Amino acid sequence: MTRLRAIAPLLVAAVLTAIAVVTVKSAGCDDPGRYELVAGGYQLVGGCIAPGDIVVPEPAPVPAPLPAAGEAPEKG
């Protein structure tokens, strides 16, 4: 039983590694792409990711600052 406890994490790691390798090999991307230096930084050229594939949510609105501890809110 002690030997099984020592070997089990290694077997799980080996299985997960095999699954990761198979996943990458079967991803179906012939051109992995490359990064090129442009004026504002780096840009991905080629590859299997199109600009619309990654959705970036709009930033949340910034809340109004709270009044200082000694100030009372305006009435009106």
C-alpha cells in the first residue's frame, strides 16, 4: 500500500502529460505563428488565433470617490 501511495502521483502526472501532448498535437494548427516587434510592442503574426477569437470585456466604470470624513454631502 505504501508503494502505491508513492507511485500514484507519478502515474497521474504521466497520464496528464500524455493527455497534454495529445491535445497539442491534435490542435490542428499548421502555422503556430510568431511575434514580430512593431512600434508599440509585439504583434502576433500568423497562427490559428484571429483577432475576434479572444473576447476582452469592457473595463468596469470607475466609481465616484467617497467624500472626505469631515465633509457632508451636498443637499439639493
